[in-house]
Amino acid sequence: MPTYRFRLDGKNVSVHSEAEMPLLHALRNDLRLSAQFGCSVNHCGACTVHLDGEPVRSCVTPVSEVAGKTVTIARAPEARPKPHPLQAALRRA
């Protein structure tokens, strides 16, 4: 089984999987992250992540497509080490 390496939220990670496995499954099952799951058919957008700055649906993006790229996932505010600047601004308002 091939290994796919990519950058995830600022850290280098690798996943051993078949090329067609959806990124969502790699995030949830292999990397044990709380990536959002919705419809699994590219409809609802709950699984959207940023791939090199562009939004993609992780439920239909093969893990092979992210090799060598940068993935950023949405996380709950309590999972972040510090508030996003927008969150901080809203708290000050």
C-alpha cells in the first residue's frame, strides 16, 4: 500500500492507503481527527477542507490528490491552541 505525505494544519503527516481512499476517511480513521462528516456524496459541504488554500470536499477528494500539498481543516474553537484573529475580534466586540 502506498504512503501519501502531506502537510496538515502546519504539521507533516503521512497516510498508508489505497490511492482512491477519500481524504475524509484518512483524516478520521488514520489520523484520528474530528473532521466533519456529512453526506459522503459531495452534496452538503460539511467535510470541506482547504487544499493549498482552495476549498474541496474531503469526502470525494482522493488521498492521493493531496500528496505533497497543504491541507487545512476546520476545528472547533476549543481545539485550537489560540483563538483565530476573527474569533478574538468577535469576543472583544
